[in-house]
Amino acid sequence: MARKDLIAGNWKMHADHLEAIQMVQKLGYRLDPADYDRVEVVVCPPLTALRSVQTVIEADYLPIKLGAQNVHWEDQGAFTGEVSPPMLAKLNVSYVIVGHSERREMFGDDDAVVARKLRAVLGAGMTPIVCVGESLDQREAGVTEEVIGGQLHAALDGLDAATVAGLVIAYEPIWAIGTGRTADADTAAAACGYLREQVRGTWGEAADEARVLYGGSVNPGNVAGLMAKRDIDGGLVGGASLDPDKMAALVRYWV
């Protein structure tokens, strides 16, 4: 089955709801129907902007999918400051990022938490973008595959093949996130290919359908080399996604 490439913009803690409205409108102006035919486009604004961006997408009939950056694993409860999967689903959120390294490192999202969040996202009818990645020390120690393979299996353990086939997996080396450093195309492709083979080894043909993204300082200057690698099905984009011109350039380059 052919996999449709995906570009997801993770806006992180940037843009209030008014700025977010302008950003998604500008992105919509810069993309043509043919762009959406080739690439699935996702924006993941901060929580306070989700409703505003949803309204623009629906009012302007933009073929842009809405994503969220985080979620709690419970549907409701005394969890001050958290947001539940059903709350996101009611906003027509399609994708939810789980296991981003910033969540793992700064907020204690260990493998068990990532697994719970992933299942909660699935249970609410949304698609997880499950992130895995190694630190610079781990890469230099030669344990990249051990680390990312362990994170992948911890998140997906117990899921059936049909479910895994619909997932999005993002390889995001920690040493390349927001640092300006980027894994070269061969390095990124090797890691993405390894993740796909890990899926194949446990879930068989699901590996042909699950999409594997690269995340780590993706920008219009390096996207051409990355896009040439068949095991890379798109990008989880940070800083460049805050600029509608750069985001549009990425979408148009990823063919």
C-alpha cells in the first residue's frame, strides 16, 4: 500500500490564538490543491489556540489537519492543568504527538506514560505521532538502535498489526532538535529504516503502511536530501513550521 507523505508542524509554546489564526491562514493561502494531493499537512498549535485554528480550518475549508502537542491518558478527573483525549477529539483533532523528547526529558513522560497516552489517543479515535530518539551521548556510545528500538517496542507492545499500520512514528534525535544540527540524510534514513524493520519483525506487513517521519531541525535547505530516502515519509517540523513560507516550501519540496 502506498504511503502518503506527511508534514506536521509542531509549534511548541509559540503563538497566541490570534497569531495562530494568522499563521494557519497564511499557510492556507500559500498551498494549492495539488500540494494536499501529494502531502498530508498537519499543524499542532499550543492548547490555547486549538479552537481558534480549528475554526479557521473549517470555515475556510482548508485541507489542513489539526494536531495537538500533548494529552493526558484519562478521559476526565482531578488532573489540574491537563487535557483529555475526548476534549481534543471534540475539537476535531486528528493527530496527537506523544513521547516527544521535550516531554520525556522535562516533564517525566517515561515509556510507561507514553504507552498510556498512545492508547488513550487511539481510544478517542485520533492518531498518535509517537516520537523516539537518542541523545548525543547515546549516539556516540553506539546504542542508538537499542535506545530507539526499546522506546518503540515499549510504546507499541500489545497492539495488533492493523492498529500499528495506522500509526505515525517520528524519529527525532535529541541532539538535532532546536540545535541547528541535523542528521544527514543517510543517518536519518538508517534510523527510520531500522524502526520500520522493527515494526516488520513484530507486526509484519504493518511496516509497509505505518509512516515514519524524521524530526530534527528540518528546513527548506535540507529537506531535498531527506525526501529522497524512501524510508522517510515526511517530517515532524519545529522552528521552520512557525514561518508559513518555510512550511509551504517544505510541503512543496516533499514529493
